[in-house]
Amino acid sequence: MMTTTTYQVDPVLCMALFVSDVSQFSNLDDAAIRETVHRTLDRLGPDECYARAAEVFGDRPDVAIERIHWAREMCARAMAPAMAG
């Protein structure tokens, strides 16, 4: 069973990481995750992030579900210090 996170992260941040070009197998620190999220949002905007995520879920739901879980966990971890402060 997966552990749930304490922090509620804005879903658009998770979508930005989801559609970024970063591999979920990369060993990124929190600063790199935050930079990736903000760079992706600046480049694509929220609507395009959601549109690209929807396309992946439609085309490859088996891959998408694992990646969205990864994106949510990474964003919760990386954004927690900023949200708690």
C-alpha cells in the first residue's frame, strides 16, 4: 500500500512535472524538482500541461498512472518546505 503525503500540492504543479522531460528514474533533489516544475509551467502554461497529461493518460494509461504517482510524491516532497515556511 502506498503512503499518503501530508502536504496537498496544487495539481498543476504535479502535471507540470508529469509532462516535463525529466525521467522519473532521475535522482533529482528538491531544488531540481522545483526548477523543473517552474520551467515547464513557464514554457507550456497550465492548460497545455493538463492537455499533454490527458493525452498520455489516453494513449498509455499503464505508463501514466505510475508517472503521476511519481510526480505527486516528488512535488509533495519538494514543495513541502516552501509550503511549511
